[in-house]
Amino acid sequence: MQKLKRLLMLALALSLLVGTMSLAAAEDLGDKPQLKFLVSHRTFDPNEDLAVKYMRELSGYDVVFEMLPQDNGDEKLMLELSAGTDFDIIELGTTMFGRLTDLGVLAPLDDALAKYGATLLAAEPKVLWDAAKNAAGEIVALPRQVGAPDYGHAKGTRGDGALYTKPEILEELKLEVPKTLDEFTAFLQAIKDAKGVAPLTLDRGTWMVWDIMTAFNLPHITWIEDENGMENILEKPAYREYIRYMASLYEKGLLDPDYPVNTGENRDQKFTTDGAYVGQYAFWQIPSLITGLTASNLSTDLVPFREPLADADGKYVLVNRYGVNKYYAVPRSSKNVDHVINYFDILARPENFMITHIGYEGVHYTVDENGDYWPIFPAFNDLNWANQFSSLQPVAVEYKQWQARARKTPEMAVAYDAVGDTLPNATFQIDRSSLCNSLPDVQANVQALNTLLYDFTLQAIVENKTTDKDFDDFTARYMAEGGQATKDAMNQWVAENSFDF
Amino acid sequence: MKRKTRGEVFFIAFSTVSMILFAIITLLPFMNVIAKSVSSEGAVLTGQVNFWPVGFQLGTFRYVLDTVEFTNGLKVSVIVTIVGTIGAMFLTTTVAYPLSKPTMVGRKFFLLMFVFVMLFSGGMVPNYMLYRSLGLTNTILALIFPGMCSVFNILLVKTFYEDLPESVEESSRIDGASNFRTLISVVIPMSMPVIATVGLFYAVGYWNSYFAGVLYITRPALKPLQQYLYELVQASQVSPDANTITTDMTQYMNTSPESVRAATIFLATAPILAVYPFLQRYFVKGINIGSVKG
């Protein structure tokens, strides 16, 4: 304990030292101007947000947020830029970042980063800074990392979609949560025989059921990277098996007959009544089911599949996304490059980052004896959106703190913790494909290809078009319509950016 | 009174039934939205709510009215609708009046100009550039100006003016009234039906206008209500895509429940809906006048 305390003191002293050092550097910047920050669409007004108020206080900059519309946001951004925008910071998705980099409208940040961005540079690994460079090798944006190769635990990856079932049916039919594919089929069949409805419900957008794909040793991503480079999921024979299995469920009436037209609301309606018994949910969707379950007099203690279905070797593969989820860039027209970097650097310092991310300890959150972060209500509600415009921070630190957000309600906390911190039989698939999103060939094709694959998969499941010829024909079409170009570009990138698996 | 033939009876019955059916079809979705907005979240989620509230509550309305984005949008939309409609009516009535007079010098030329811009416009991007160079983007004027002068409405009012009896205007001139006086005291009071109609067009147009906000506004506090509403409903329809890394969980964690969305839709529709009954009588009158004159 004593040792820990000493370590903490040391860390504090160090951070203070770094803080004063960069303050000294910042002095020659002169008066802090107002910074105009253009962000993509949100349903709330960032200017009114508590976290943004903290950002203003801590940084000393008057940041004013403006927002793109939800539809045609990219076109609107191009319009703003072509009209000679006066924004100082723009928030960009990976695709837009690639387009604007090619057009050369983003200001190089290297000099400013060298002078004022020590904390920022230390916050992200080199590969991400490389992904923020233009063709000339200049850094033109601040990359915000998502995921990390060293996550090593399942929560961050499995929380987004695990299968859940209801306690009543387990008890009534004396069933156990299945662990393999055969058990799962038998499980669904038993419920169907007893209740006469299709037990598994999905919304039409869900074509990759993560916990089922694991039984085929498939990660739920389109581009799968291994020692040999990137391959499309279509090229994996296991994907055919997965689709055939899903088609068989649909044909046998074990999968919701409304699956191809189901909205999320239809799905929830079935799952919270006696219309269905198994569904795929993210932990943060659970609280919204509680009111429905209560209204139907059903137990609110939903049972998650603690482990995904295992493959023949008893293993299951989980996805660790690793990449950039967005960029902060400065348009060339802005005169405040140094100030922008200074602004983000101040907010990247751990003590500041914490406040803009989850508020003040003891007011908005507490840390329990296990080092887990918990929200305090109702104060934490004011920080619902707090992580939206955060600066950069090593992802492991950010993730740990973020967990306070994942424990927003008791039910959400239970669901979040239940999908498994450590899963003994998990293997991990690192997904770096998003780092390729700025490559021109990827950018040009990614959306059309995703739609193509989605349409095909849904149709194959519903119409049972699963012969080898169906697959071969479609794969050929997919590759011809941009799949091959994407694959080649990605593999070239992989060759240049080797990675130790 | 003449007895109706079988064909007439059939025709009346058929029209009545189909009108009623049509009215119901139009009304039902709205009933559903209202029922959802005042039902408990649990009932909405389990699909028990159709056209009648289940588990009545008004909490969602209170919640929506407390949402700063909603109240901001409402404020913007109300100002835009009132100021815009008044301004538009002023422009339309005063522009249409001289154009309705055959004696006006250069009338043909001006009419041609108006019709030309009705058929051909500069397009979205030049418009945006113009507003930007005038410094109007991100101001409430950018929401008011685009809808302020509709050539179609001007022609509508002009045609109505032309049909007014010339002798009434002559009488006012004999009494010594100026052109402007004649317009205000004689022509406009006689044109109430068309003014009510065009006024309603403008008001509804402004209230429902969504695109000006998308094009000219980036400051969140200046977003019109319809844009907020549209985006709120859209946000709930995007489901997290397993395939994109940009999936930001916080976005999905804060999606508003369906009953809140329903309440927002209702509250955004109610004000303009309330305007109709007051203008209804002018419509009926307008039809009468037309038929008598014919």
C-alpha cells in the first residue's frame, strides 16, 4: 500500500512537472483566441454540455461548437471547406479524412506538435500517427484510437453483442445455456416444440450473429487479417457453413420468420413478451428491455450466454478492433494551428482528461476496491455525452475510466460484467482494417461492398440460396465490383505496416 | 324536392364511405403517435399500444419540453414562421398588386422575369455561396429569406386581384385614395380568401422547412424544430453496425425511447395544426365567392 502511495505521488509530481513545462512552452502563444470546432451530427447541443464547459475551463480556450447535418454531412463539409471556412478544428470519420487528405485541405501539424504537443504524441502509438499522415509524410490530423491489441479481455469486444435468453424458459424446460452449435440447435428446437414460436429473434440489420459465428471459428468482421495478409470473409469456407446453418434455422422455423423485415423495435417487442426467447443484444440495450419485461410480468434477470458457442476445438474467437475511430484536423485556412494543438494537449494531460471524460471523483464517479469505476447519480447524468469530444489518451487508461459509463444502471452493469471479463477459451483476432480506410481504393469501395455483402447474406439465409455455385458467383461479383482492388490495397498496406500477431 | 335517382344515391354513399375511409387512413398513424406518446414505456416496448394509450402518463411530454434542443428548435421555428409569414405576405401582396394592373409600364418584362426565376434557379451551391458572402449563414435570416418570395404565390394573388371588380377601386379613387390606400383599404379586405390561403401556404412551408437549416446552419442553437425532429427519429433507426469501427457506443447508449420520440413528433406538429381551424372559414368563403362570380 505504502509503495503504491509513493508511486502515485511520483506520478503526480511527474505530471505536474510535465504540466508546468508545457505551460512554459505555451506562454509564447499569446492570447488564446476563440476556437471554432465543427463536428459531425449529434442529437444534443455540445455548447450546452457540461463536459464541454469543463473543457473550456481547463483549457482556457473559448471553444464554440458547430454541427453538420445528419444527412449529407460529408457534402455539407465539402461545401463549407470550398467556401473558405473559418473553422479551426474539424472532426472527421476515417473515410472523410482520406478524401480531405488527398485534396490537401488539411494543415500539417508536425511543427505545432513538436512545440506544443508532447502529451498528445505520447498518448498514441506510432502506427496510429502513421495513419494520420498525408502522402508527403506530414501529420495532418490527431487520430483517436479505438481498441488495442493488448486488451486481452472480452468485455470491450463482447459487450457489443452477446446472446441473451430468459430465465423462465430455462427453468420451465429444464434447459441449460448451450455451449456448442449442436447444443444450441437442440436448445432452440426444445423451445420451439414447447412454445410453438421461433425462439431466436434478430433485427434485419444483424447478419453476423457473433456468438454463433464463433462456432465456425469466424470473427465477425469483413476483412480478416492473419500472417498471410488480409482476406475477405467470403473467401473463408467457414462463412458458407455459417450461412448454411443460419438458413437451416430459418427454414426450420427456429429463426424469426419476420427476420428480413424486423426493426429493432419488433425484435424487442417479441423478446420482451412471449414472442421469442433468444436475442442478440449489446449490454447497453439491456436497460431498455427492462421496462418491457416488467410490463409483461417477466423476470428482468436476463441470462447472457457467458461464453460464445465454441468451435470443434472448444475455442471461440473474439475480435479486438484496433485503429482510429475518428480524426481531429485543422483546415489550412485556420490561423490557429498552434492554439489547436495547445488546446488538445492541455486536455490530454491525464488529470484534465479524466475530468472531461467522466467528471470529478466523489461527485460524478467513484472507484471501488477492485479499481473499477462506478457512476454517481444523478450527477453522472449530466455527463452522458462526456466522451464525445475528448482529447487523446492511451486507450487502456481511457477504457478503464469509460467503464463508469458502462455501469450507468444496475442492469447495464450486471449485463456488462456478465459477458465475461476473462474467458478461458477465447482466442483473439486483431482487426486493423479500419486503418486502411483512408486508402483511396478502400475508400472508393467500402460502402458499396458492405451493402453488397449484407444484401447477399440476408438473401442467402432467407431464400436458402446456399449452393457452392451461389457462393462462387457472388464472390466473383464481389471481387469484380471492387473487392479485389480493396484487397490488393489492404495487402499492400499490411506489407508496409507489419504487425506481430 | 326532386327524388334522387338510384345512381345519385349510390354515388353519394360511395363518396361518403370512401371519404370516411380516407380520413381514417390519414388519422390512424397520428392516433398511434399520440397514443404512444402518452403510454408507459413498457407498454410501448411490448407492442400493446395501437390507437389507445396503455398505462397513461404525461412524463414524456414534460421530458421533451425540458429538453433544451427541443425548446431551442421551437423558439427558432416560431420566430421563423411568424416573421417569415408576415414578411412574405407583405412582399406577395405588394408585388402582385401592380403586376395585376394592365396599365403598368413594363408589366410583361417584369412578369417574364418572375416566371423565369420560378422555372430556373441558380441551384443549391450558388445560393449557399451567396448567403455566405452576404454573411447570412448561421443567422436566423438564412431560415427566413429562402421562403420569403414564392413566385407561384405571387401569380396566385395577382390572378385573384385581376378578377376583382375594377369599379370598386375606381370608387375609392374618386374619394381621393392613393394607390397604396386603395390596396390596404379596399383590395386586401376583398382578397381575404386568397390571402388566408397563401398565408397558410407560407406558414406551413416555414414550419415544415427543413432544408434551409441543413444548408445554412451549423450552430446547434439555431436549428429549426423540424431538423431536430428529423434527426431525432433518424438517430433511433441506425443500429450499431458490426462492420464499422466508427460505432460509437455512447451514441447508441443515449438513443431516446420510442415514447419520447412520439411525444416530440406530436409537440412539433401541434402548433401548426392549431392554426388550421382559424383559417378554415376563409377557405369555405373563398370557394363561395368563386362560384358566385363564375
